[in-house]
Amino acid sequence: MGVGCIVSLPLLAQDATVTLGKQFAAASPLEWDVQEASHPKLGKIRFAYLKNLVETPVGNAKVYSRAYVSCDPTRRKIAIELTNTTSPDDPGGLRPKTLPRLVCSRLATPNDTTPIKEELLAPRWEVSKIGDVLAHSLTAFPLRECVSIEVLEDVELPKGWAQPSAAVTFEITPYNKQLDEIFASCGEVSAYAQPATAVAKAPAPGKAAPPAKAAAPAKAPPPAPPKQVAQAPVPASTPPATTPAPATTPPPPPPPSPAPAPATKAAPSDGWQQARAVATGRTNVRAGPTLQSGLVVQLDPGMPVLAQKAEADWWRVRTTLGGKPIEGYVRQDRLVFK
């Protein structure tokens, strides 16, 4: 399978993820806003936060929950922070009974259009003194594979409440417009960016005209040489006339001498390393080094590949599936190098 074939394969898959992610975001009752602030642990960050609190009834009382999704622009890492309180203006917090769980809903197969596959994300959580939980140093692109992320919490309640703990559940939608800003500030391609390809096509016709004019003057010089050849037979100086012709032949050898062609062929073989897909979940191989590129195939956990460094956090990979060669791009976080 050639690279050209790979690019023309399923662009629909990524389009389906983005389209479905936007639908989930539009249907969500939760509203987000974006701000910049200095975090005691993360430093200066740009973050999105829930404008409307998630309210969980417990008898006659309620648990009020909020989520923050931020980006550390220097390290290009995502952080998710969850807080729970007994009132909207409570400066304290409720501690988790168990650590939160994040469940990613994503397309089950490249050409599927239903997020029937759920995967449990496994971030490392830190609990503050007042009970807030923080997961940081998350890579953005696996989160953008999710059309929605379900947050499952179990928080301890104060003494005297109707029950000792409460289950809190809500969804984070990565393709919400405000959350999209956070992912874009961490290096991901915005799902709301407007392509401007039409401007690049306009200059093309303008460039076609100059070559046509350049061809006209080139025809004027050729008539002159034929006249000299016609006069040459009279003084029997034909042999000298033929000798200049071979004198002009040496220039062709220099063009073949720039034989960097072999060098370019050798270049692709350089830098290839043995690697394998990570052991957690299936790994997406894309047609280009961006999350917006079409999905070529999914690699099984631990599948061996050859990898060559591409741009940013992407690696070009080669392998075979069912006897057919596969080539595409994989993010570095989804590879383990031998």
C-alpha cells in the first residue's frame, strides 16, 4: 500500500470524531468559560472552568461540584482539577472517598459513527488538603480521541448527612468551543479553525502567464544558428562547424554529477528505530502528523513497528497487517522504543 493510497483512505473517521464531539458539546447542559490565572502548583495557566455548578442532591442537601481543564503552555500538558463543596461559596471542600475515574467514549472502529467503545483513562491524581483532586501532565491528543469524558466521583460527606458518601457524575466534552481553546493553546489543531485554502489558489493563474511570455523570446535565438550552418558548407569549414557542436555536449555531464539523488534515497533509511505500540488500548495510525488527519488503521497493543522521527511529537511508522504494508503517523506517547 503506497503513501498516496493511505492519504486518500478514511478522512471520514476523524471528521466523525469531530462532528460527534461537537454534537455532544452542543447537547451538554454544562457551560464553560476561559480565563488565565496563576495556579499554586501549575504556575501561570490558561484554563476553562464550569460556569454552572454540578448539583447532586443528597436528602435535603446538595453537593456542588466544579471542574477545571487547563494547559501549561510551556510543557504543552493538560491538567484536570475537580472540586466538591457543601455550598456554592464554601471555601473548604469534600474529600474523595475513592479517587475519581475518567471514562473516555470514542469511536469503536475507524469508520464507525457511534461512540460505543469506552476506555478507562488512568491519570495520576493528587489530593489537596481541602480535598480537591488534580491530575496533571496529561497529553492532549488522547483526550481529543474522546467525544466525551465521563467523570465519576465518590465523595465523603460531613457527619449528620443522610448518607456517608455521594456519587457525583457529569461529562467533560473535549469539543466544547471553550475547551477547544485550551487544547489549541496546548498545540492541538482547533476543531473550529476556518481553512483559508482559497487564497493560495488565486496566485496560481497569475504565475502561469509569465512562463508563456518567456517562451516567446526563446524562439527568436534559434533561427540565427541555422543560418550559420547553411553558410558553413561553402568554405568547407563544415568539420570546424561540427566540432563546436561536441564542445557544447560537455555541459550535460555536470547535471548528472549532482547525484544527491542517492543521498535522498538513503535519508529515509536513516533514523528508523524498532518500537512497538503501547500495551494500553489500541493505537491510532494517521495519514498525517496531526490529530485531524484521517485514520489509517488501529494497532493492537504491543504490535511491533519501525518508527522514524517526524515533526513535533509525531513519528512516522511502518508495519504490515494481513500481509499488506501499512505506513502512517503515530504520536510519541503511543510508542515504546526498544
